[in-house]
Amino acid sequence: MRRFLLALFLGAMGLNSVAQTKFVGGDISMLPFYETAGAWYVDANGQHITDMLTYLKGQGLTSMRVRLFVDPTKATQDEKNQGVRQDLEFVKKLGKRIKDAGFSLMLDFHYSDTWADPGKQWTPSAWLSLSDAQLKQKIYDYTKDCLQQMVDAGATPDFIQTGNEISYGMLWGTRDTKANRCYTNSDAANWSRFMDLLKQAGKACREVCPQARIILHSERAEKPTVLKDWLDRIKNAGVDYDIIGLSYYPYHHGSLSLLNNALKQAEVYNKDIMIVETGYYYVWQPNDVNHNLSSTWPISPAGQQKFTKDLIAKLKEHDRVIGLYWWFLEACENGTSSAVTPSGWYNCSLFNDTNVKDTGWDYGKVMPAMAELKTFVEGTSGLTQTKLARQDSRWYNLQGMQLDTKPQRQGLYIVDGKKVIIK
């Protein structure tokens, strides 16, 4: 019966096009901590939001992202204050809530006890004694175990980031070490080590979550040449992945024209693209930002909304961009019994975290930018169409995503306008 229903579905779908879903949402890794602390969230009509996931679903969001640290108890107190708290048990519970609420789930492996970003990729303390060979086995074992526990908990991820902002490698070693970093002109052995780690992590993903899509995440949006070098090395090493994930914060990375250049560069690799992190200030932008774009997008609720609208318009110019995620959209200190994060440290959330006199906006009230996010998928009912010419010799999966080569995994694919089963 299952095969018969699948055949009916595929027949109705037709040979010339398949549906490719877009995803819009945000990273909500701190939500349970805010809920426990008593943060007060308010909708656009001034009504108290009692169930955040139900509310976000009603706002047209479709996907949520959660970060995972190896052992966040080893982080410094300041790092914990800033949001380094998500261990596997926490992520399993939040992941199940997300899936039960009808969202797709993106799991963001940090492979560290603390923040992993371009300048910090410290090896977890429990792994520091491992040799490179042992570390390659460890990342496979750890990834596989985490994913299996997520599956068993009813929190199977749909997207998996094997590393967070790994433009210069990962698992460098002890804090502040200069070893194992992967720069354009760095030792080839560092790059070989990095690629082996990525392959091992990806192997675990394919074994436990074969339907999930693997994301490789870079923040080099303002430096397309560095991004190209990184993607070239990944391609030449034969690393298995599905999606290029980018961070884009205009105050760090610059104007939309620079993002546009990065997207054009990424499109060359015939992979789908997601903006897995973005955000913009609505009040109190720091003085030391890399790019002050307040003349384009004022530092205000309306300016944040305009940024969101302009960003989505630019992303829609690129057919391969299928995802947009706002980082830390739930940040909201007001009403908490004790500070969840240092007050005022990040005023880019989608709920007002400041005094009413500073923004003219009620405590905890949703920002107008929230209403813009759903437009990323609107107009196509959340779908875009990928046309498949009958004589197109390229391979596609059933989501309309083009593959680099003939697939090696079992499944149903499309080539030359025909459905083909790989056994």
C-alpha cells in the first residue's frame, strides 16, 4: 500500500517540476531558560503570549534552530551568562517540543564546550588528550550517539550543522592555541585534518538521520574570495554535504551588496543556501561595530523591520536560497526573576528587551520585523518550483535539489525527466 500511495503521489507531481520547500524561523536555544525565569512576551495587540511556539507558528515561521555544546558546564561564567547552556538533555527536550509543534528542526553542533566561531574553535576539555586519529573517531562516535538519542527522544533533526562558523577549521585544541587553524595559506596538514573531521561527522549524520540535510556553516559573507577558497577545498576533498550555511549580520559583514556577492559565489557550487544566522539592532547599537549602516536602517524598531524587508527582497533574487533564520529571536530580559543574560548585551531580538522610554515600545512586545519574516515564504505558499527539462542529465532529489553526481545512497531521484530508483 505504501508503495502504491507513493506512486500515486509521484504521478500527480508530474515529470517537469517538483516542489522545493523554503524555511523561515530562528535560533531559540534560550527559550526554556527565559520561560523559567518569567520573561514577559507580548503580541502586537498587547496580549500576553503564553505559548511561544504556538505564537511563532501563527506568525508563519516554519523551522527552528538549537545549538548543542559538548559540556557547557566547562564554559566560563561569562560564557554561561551569554547563553552557553545547551547540553544534550536540554536539546532533546527542546527539540521534541519544536517537532511536536510542527516545525522542522535544525541542530547546530558546536563541537566545543563553549562558543564556536571564527576566532574560537576550542576542543572540548574531555577530548583534549586525544590524538588526531582518536579525535576523528571521537567526532564520529559523539555525533552518532547524539543523533541517535535525538531520534529516540522524538526530536529527529531535519537539518544538521556539523560545526558552527567553521571557516577556519574546528577542534583546534586548548583555549588560545594557534594550532590546527585553517587559513588560506596555512599548512596543508591542517586542512586535511579538518576535512577528515567533517567527513567523519557527516558519515554519522548519514547513518543515523539519512533524510536530514547536512549544512556546512561559514560566516565569510563579506569575503567571497575566502569563502571560495573554503568551498573549493571542501569540494576537492569530497566532503559530503547538502547546504551552504551563511551568517549575515550587517553590522559585522557590511551591506547587502556584499552579501549578494557572497551568494553569487556560493551558487557556483550547485548547493542550496541558507542564511542560518542574521539579526539587526532596534536600539543601542554598540560604537565598535564593523559597519554602521544606521543611515540605511535606523537603529529603531522600524529600522530593524526595514532591514528584514530589504534582506528578504535580496534573498528572493537567488533561487538557491531556501532558508532564513533569525539568531536569538527570543531574547527578553524583562520580567525575569534573575538576569538570564547580561542586560542589554544583544538588542537584536524580535521582542523588546529595553525600557519603554528607549524605544517607544512596550516591554516584551514583539518587534514589527517579526511580521516581515513570513514573507520569505509567502507568494509561493512556501514553495518554489524547480523546472526539470526532460533532457536534463543532472540528478535531482524529490525536493528539487540538484545533486553534484549520481547519488550513491538508496532512494528515488529524478534524471532526464524520469523517476529513477537507486537500490
